[in-house]
Amino acid sequence: ATGDELEEKRKMFDQIQANYDDSVGLLSAATTAVYHGETTLFVATQTQPEGETPAEIWAPYVKNLRTFELDCSHITMMSPETLKVLGPLLNQLLSDIGSLGN
């Protein structure tokens, strides 16, 4: 690599590091309000951490959590196989929301 290419890579890395530093600073000062409305969570059971349930993890942030377990990993959540289950479920949930105003 030439000197110019190395300098360009160094500047790019410096920018990435600066963005990371900014993000850490913003995150450490951020607070999350509790949401009291209904929240729907799709749980990829194949990669769900052991020891805590989604309800326990989300309890500080949401008060009305509705969970749906899917037999998949996070990576395969949008796979054709998982979408055979998730697609109709989403369709029903969105249809139910649409009927709230009627």
C-alpha cells in the first residue's frame, strides 16, 4: 500500500474510533422511559440466553409484553422456513391493530 492509502486508512480508523467514543458517551448518559402500551416481542428460542426470560429482561422497559416464541435463531428469523410461521402471525397481529379503530 502506498503512503496515501495508509494515511487514508488511518484517517478512516480515527473516524471510526471517534464515532465509537461519541456513541459510548451518548449511551452512558441515556435513559430509557418505561413504555406502558402493549409491546410485541418475537423470541428466537434457539439463541435465547439461558437463565432469564424475555419478560424478566424487558420488565424495566415495558409493562405489557406479549411474546411469541419462534423455533429459530436470530440469524434465521427472516429465513423462508421461519417466515412460514412468522408471516401469518404478523399478518394477524397487524390485522388486529387495523380493527382497533372500527
